[in-house]
Amino acid sequence: MIRDLFLGFIRIHILHHAAKDPIYGLWLIEELNHHGYKVGPGMLYPALHKLEQAGLLKSYKEVRDGKVRKYYRTTPKGARMLAEAKKKIDILVEEINE
């Protein structure tokens, strides 16, 4: 149950960071762990793939230092979803802090 609850927060984090700059898996695992989420590849990559299948992320591959790395960016649909999520987060935070 807790995993499902936090998975929503993780997905919003993913969309947020991918809207700012291209992201890749290992960086995102480290970033999410920095925020207190215990995320590994078995949780992150399925979430990235689901967001991409939903049209919220778009991936591309790039060679860096001789390694192929898969990057993700938020799509226009993903940006709209993120904006809507931010509104709902603001309302929730306001309610919680009353």
C-alpha cells in the first residue's frame, strides 16, 4: 500500500525533472534516493516505461563516453499533466496545513 502511494509522488518527480532537463535512469535513482525514496531499477524503469506508453515522456538514445544512454523528456501532454498535478498538490498542501 505504501509503495503504491509513493509511486504517485515518484511519477510526479519524474515528470518534474524531465520537464526541466533530459533525465536518465541512474541519475533519477540517485535524485529520488536523495529525497528519501528507496528506488531501484526494478521500480524506476517500469514507471518510466508506463509514463512513456501513456505519452507523458518521450525517450531518445545518445552515446556519451562510449556508452549508449537512454534519456527521457516530458512531452507536451506530460507538461499539461504535471501542471494539473501541481494545482492538485497545492490544494492538498493547503488543506493539510490548515
